[in-house]
Amino acid sequence: MRRATRFSPADDTSRPPATERPSSFAALRHRDFRLLWAGQFVSITGSQMQLVTINWHVYILTHSAFALGLVGLVRVLPIILCSLLGGVVADAVDRKRLIVVTQSVMLASAAALAAITATGLSRVWPIYALTALSSAAIAFDNPARQALMPSLVPERDFPNAVSLGFVSFQIAMVTGPVLGGVVLARYGPAMVYAVNAASFLAVIAAMLLIRAGGRAKGDESGRVSFEALAEGLKFVWRTPIMVQTMALDFVATFFASANALLPIFASRILNVGEYGYGFLAAASAFGAVLTGLFLTRRPGWGRPGLTVLLSVAVYGAATVVFGLSHTYWLSLLMLAVSGSADTVSTVIRQTIRQLITPDRLRGRMTSVNMIFFMGGPQLGELEAGLVASVAGAPFSVVAGGVGCIVAVLFASARARELLRYRFSRREEDGAGA
């Protein structure tokens, strides 16, 4: 298996001058990145409003933990089935145009959900069907967006762009659930779905205004074929640090995914209603935002692999305490801690993967990662719902947190390449830019 590629300091011709002061917002100096960053914030805010509303809507219609778990299943199945093809397409066609198409599909799906809900929805299957359609679009959208981002900033600013992108994502995950809870309580779910439909216009506008080219560098054939798919899979499989980080991500989030059960904790255990549910759904992202802001100025990591393992262990431990808690403020705190730990792990892993992957393969690498990164928590929601339906929500969450910690202990003994990995000087300069 191939070792992860590392840059030599001697190859770094784009390092900032020694007198340049580090900035937490270096990547925002670049117009194209600013456009994508702002557009994503608006769109993700709307999507998070819809995400928490769908969970609440399904629970109100069914009062079933199993039905909540099925929401995770209908989200993840299209991703598993379509993401590999999505990565191949993202590397073969103009990525900006592909994003416009996928965002339009998600806009239409949210608008349809708003319309049928406003007419008096009494069954859950239309929610499942339209959620699955949106997930299929995400399977093509996410590889294209992730693969496009390195072309929007110089390499020295890319780690900073990753951190800022994650901060924007997590701020949206704070504001989205809170706004979703408020709009849900005052106007009902149809209004939330309509707001989400409008939010996709922000990314569509950004794609139309970005000047950078949307085609992959070094691959002009534009081929969508089995050979192209096999090339991407071979790259991931032969790069040990890719396999190790993706597997750890999947196992940890599979066991420690409690988001689908938050309506049960809000309504039955903590007794805080819709407003309290919105804050519970936002608490994890609030911790992530604070940590993400710190990471924008982080000058590098001495042992990034060890930091990833420790952060995942903290994530699991916080999940255990949340599952045991019957106090609202403690539950909020533990969700915030879990979000903070997840941020450290995600930013480091995403930076490593993007920097060691050739541009022509970034879409395919991202599509493989999607199966682990998104499949883990979504399948975890199904697992959590099944266990909760048998043994109760607290037991399901606690058992998941323990499983996450066990996965870290196993990885500590097996993920040698991850533990040996060190950022090069170029990556560290970018992390602190």
C-alpha cells in the first residue's frame, strides 16, 4: 500500500513572507472563495432548518423511534448508491455547472415538500421520498464542491479555507436548528421547507459569479467510465492514511450518532418542547464554531494522527454523559463538547486528504469519503432508532458512546500510518495563515 504523499519544504515556492502576520481569515482575501463560503452558509442554514424539522415532523406523525431511524436510512441509501458515480462525474464535467444542477434539484425537492405539507400531509412516505431525492443530489453535489474548493485559494491558504469552511458550516448548524425551531413553533413545518427551498439560490448565484474554472486539472478526457471509478478507488485503497481515517470516521459516527433521538430527549426526558429542541440540535454546532475559530489560527499539529484519535475519544465520552443526563444545561454542554471534539478531528482529516490527493482525483476521493463521512452517522441514526425502540433512547445513546471509545482503542493499535503522519512545513504555514 502506498504511503501518503508529503511535500518537501524545498518545494514550497508560495510560502508567505516571514514578516506577514498570521490571519484567521486569510482565505477570505480570495473573491471566489468568499462567494462559495457565503453561499454555502445561507444554503446550509436552510438545510439545517429543514433537517431538524423533518425529524420533528416524522416524530409528530408517527410517535415512533423506529420511524426516526428510517429518516437516517433514506438519507444514506442514495449516498451509498450514487456517491461513487457522483465522484466520477465531478472529475469529468464542469464542477460549477454540476453544482448548479444539484442545487436546483434540492430546491425543487424542498419546494415540493413545502407544498404537500401546506395542503395537509398525514403520511410520512412523501417526506422519505423527497429526502431520498435530496440525498441523491448531495451525492453529486458534495464531491463537486469539495473538489472545486482547492482551485479557489492558493495552496498555502487551503488549510485556513478548510477551517473557515467548517466554521461557516457549524455556524449554520447553530443558527439553522434554532431558526428552524422558532419557525416550526410559529408557522409550522411547511414554512421551514419553503425557506430552505429559497436558500439554495445563494449557492446557485455563487457558482454563476465564480471566475475560476470548474474542470479538473490534469484530466481533460471528461470520461465517465468504470475505469475512471476504479482509478479513484485504487488511489484511496493504496493510500493507508485514507483508509484509516475513513474507517475511523465511519465506526465512530455510526456508534455515537444521537441526533435522530433528540426529539425524544426534548419531549420525554428533558421536557423542553420545540424551542428547547432547537437549542439541543444547535448545541453541538455551537461547540464546533468556537473550536473552529481557534483552528483558523492553529500553527500546525505536532502529532495530527494522535490528536484525531484523542478528539474522537472525547466525542464518545461526551456522548455517554449526554445519554445519562436528565439536566438540560448538562445535556447542552455535552453536545457542545462533542461538537468541539468532532471539529478538531474533521478539520485535520479533511486537510490531510485534500492536500495529498491530485486535483484530477479529488471528486472521486471525496465520493468515497462520503460513504464513510455521511454513511456513518446516517446508518448510526437507524441503529440508534432500532436500539431505542427496544431498550429506550438513553441506553441507545450511552451504548453508542461506549462503542465509539472502543473503536478508538482498536484504531490506536492498528492505525500506524495515521499516528506517524506529520504535516509538512507548507501545510503548517497554511494552517496558521
